[in-house]
Amino acid sequence: MKVNSWLIIMILVFLLIVLVSLLLLFHWDVRMMTKQLEEISENFGTNELVRTNTHNKNLARFAAKINQLTQLFKRNQQSIERREMELKQEITNISHDLRTPLTSIKGFSELLTDPSTSEAERKEFLSIIQKKIDNLTMIVDLFYELSQLDSSDKKLTMEKQFLDQMVVETMLMFYDDFEKRQLKVKLDEGTVCPVLADNKAIVRIVINIIQNALTYAKSYLKISFVEDEKYIWLRAVNDVDKINVTKLQQIFNRTFRLDPSRTGTQLGLGLHIVQQLVNKQGGKAVADVRENEFIIEVSFRKWD
């Protein structure tokens, strides 16, 4: 009887030692994890993760969830930092885009007040000022359009639209601009199926594509349509100076400039709006360069 009692006592003592050891090990693991978290917090730029040698499945799962949360938070922080850098670049671009025409307007306005300025010169200066004002208005409109894209109140009205007719009507608005730039314009005269799209969005897309060509085309602009099973593709081609093909990945970015030294609107802003509007309507926008031709293609869903 005494042997059995001692055996039970020894088993209980052994179990108590095991439980205390497990508890101490658990406590040690928690302390180590806490210390690692403190180090990660102090040196957040590192890729360190919480490590544990525990055999406790729940604690190991807890550590894995902490690591998952840490990685998500780091990615979010990186995304915020990237957006802040893009915002700074946008502010720089906005300042440049607005300052250039404003400086010209101010300079020529001062010349108008000069008594020695002839009537012919006054007319010339007024014409230049008007062009700068038009350019400034276009830039402001683009920024306004960009702000509207991110607004939840901005709803697209998807209706039956005749894309080919709308392209012709919009291009006629720029007849004088094509003449002044001496651009040869070739438009596909074939008819295509109606598309499901927003009227104002189509007009803005076509305007931005045309304005891009007016800014960068050397001698011609060709617009055509390609029809497949589900989409109608609007294809615009214009000749340009040599483009670095590696920059095509950035062509739709808001902060991207094809040539930072060029004045006027930035290529990325107008084409960024094109891409956003096309995407919102269930289509795609792609750009390519072949030899010295810049090609942009946008798709619209067919009207059922």
C-alpha cells in the first residue's frame, strides 16, 4: 500500500515538474517574442520576423499571425511612402506646369503697359497671352478631371454610344490646331458597332489622345478602329522623336513626363486619365512604340 502511495506521489511530482517546465518554457517564449517585437518596432525598416522554438501549436500559430500582420503593416507603410513621393513629384509638376504659362502671361502683360510698344506688337502679345491662358485652362481642367476620377460621387452613365461618330465630331474641334501644327490626319472612315460607354468619358478620352498627339507628334496622326468578339478598339498612331521603350511601363503614371524639358501639359497626366476612364468602363488601355511611332490603343465593350 505504501509503495503505491509513493508511486502516485512520484508520478504527481513528475507531472508537476513537467507542467512547471512547460509553463516556464511558455513564459520564456513569450518573453523572447516580446523582445523581438520591441526590436522590430525600433528597427522597422528591417525584414526581421518573430521567431519561436516552441512546440506549442497555438503559440506558433500566434507568432505566425503576428508576422503576417507585421508584413501587411510594412507593405502598407511602403505604399504610403511611395504615395507621398508621388504626391511630392506631382506637386513639383503642378508648380512647373502652372508657373510656366503664368510667368509668360505676367511678362507679356507688363510689355503691354510699355508706351513704346507698337499696336502690331500689342496684338501679337495679346495673342500669346490668350494662348497661354488656353494652355493654363487646359491644365486646370485636367487636374480637375483627375480629382473627379477618385470621387465616389462621380458616376458613369453607361449607354449605347456610336464611337466612330464621336471620334469624328471630337477631331473636328481640333481642326485649327492640326492646321497650325501642320499635322497630317488620317481617320478610318469605316463604321463599327456601337459601344457601351459613358458619353462624356469617351469625349475626354479622345480629347486627351488628340492633345497628346498635338504635343508630341512630328508630322502625322492616324486613327483607326479594330473590332473583335467583345470589344471595339480605338487605335491612335503618331510619329515621335525617339522614345526609350523602357519608359512605356510608366507611360500611364500621373507623375511621368516623356520629356521633362518640354513645356505644357505632362504626357502622363492626360494618358493617366485615359487609362482610368477606360478601366472604369470595363476596357483596357495599352501603349507601344514601334520604330519612331507611338501607339495607344483603348478598348470599349460592344453594345449588346
